[in-house]
Amino acid sequence: MIIEGPLTKITNGLQDPVQAYLNLGKDLVHLNALIGKTIKVKSTGFSTCKACKRQRDEPLFRMGFCKPCFFESPMAGDFILHPEKSMAHTGKVDRDLKIESDIQLQPHTVYMADSGQVKVGVTAGNKPWNRWMDQGASAGKILAITDNRYEAGMIEVALKAHYSDKTHWRKMLQGNRSEQSLHEVTEGAKKHVPDGLIHFIQADGHESQIKYDMPEQLPKLNWIKLNGTVTLEDELIGLRGQYLVFKSGLAWNVRGQEGLEVEMSW
């Protein structure tokens, strides 16, 4: 089968193990069903910006955006990567106040997750397990639920002095686990929440344990990025987070190349 289209992030479903799906063009691919099969993926030489939807014959600038949209679209504003820079609660516009208000002025969750090492993170809403699966976390636990994105960002900033906010891709794929339980980690993290925000702490926040469709033993892992000269052709052996893992040890981050137009066959 041959399908084609711009890459989008993998959609993960919380099952045992996690079920992963990829929307590519007009097709929805159940990736778990491809484990054990040889997959070929190659770039068409084109990219599509996820904001303006314009097709171009050059790489996208960053995060799936062309350069103009990265600097102009509200979906690429500073508050996306830095929640503490949210301003909608003050009524101050950054790029588009309506869109920024829709995103920022809703409950947000501050969580602790184990994705190869303990990390702190923020996500919109009060059901963060989709974010945990996207990050390939083995477990996640809710620390606080705030009224808006800015408040969650300020808690995260305070906790980043003590915990990482990054995911180490190799440790995550290898399934490394912290020596501490997330309950212990979360109890310790509560001590670092600023006084003015402690009322958002959840006394017994929801915790999830997550399993992925991965082999027990992995080959030596190497990161791969597709471009006009690189074609990926290998047997798929595992899925975790936004990564496809192959028999040779190649690990491909699909979301990291969002917007790249590819042809996929198996």
C-alpha cells in the first residue's frame, strides 16, 4: 500500500498497550498493525505549513510552521513553549487575543511524569494522559489544576529549579524508570509550589501507568531525520510517544517533522 501527505503528530489511544494512529493525507494508519512489517518512507520534496496550509518546496522554519507564520501566527506564540509568558488573563494582546484567550483562559494541569527521568510539565485541560502518551512517559501524576495557563506556567517555572522539563529521547525509548515513585516525587514537588498558588494543588491527583508496543530488548538507538536525500526503509519493531523504532535501531520522531510531505509504503 502507498499513501502520501504532510506529516501530522501521532494520535495515541490509552489502551494496554497504547494504540498509535497516523493521519497521512486522506488515510488513517493504525501503526501498531504495521509492527513486524518493512516500511518505506521518503520525502516528496515538499512541505505544508500547518498554519497557512501553503505548500512549498523548501523545509519549514520551525514547529511545522513556515517562517512568516512562525513569527505571526498565534499558534506559534511564546506562550506555547513558555506558559509563564501567557498574557490573555491581563487582556493584553500578543498576536490574536481571541485565539490566545481561547487557549490560555481555561483550566491547565501541572504534572509530574516519568519519561526516562522525572520531569515537570504543563498541558491544557484536566486530562493530561494524552500529553503523557505523546511524551512516551511510563507514568504521570497530576500535581495541580489551575484556572489558566499563566498560573500553571508560574508553578512550572518554580519547579524547573528542581526538576527537568525536558524528555531525553533515548532514555525514554529504552524505558528507563526513576528510582522514586511518582507519589514520592509529587509530594516533594508540592513543597516548591509558590505560596500564592498552593490552593491549586490536588490532594490526591490522578496517576496513570502507561505501557507501549515496544520490544523488551532494543538495538543501539540512532536518531534519524528525513529530508530530500534520506529514505527510511526498515522493519518497524516498536512505537512510543511520537517515535517509530526500527530493527536497525533507527528512531524517527514523526512530530519533529510535522508538515513534511512524505510517501509511505508497506
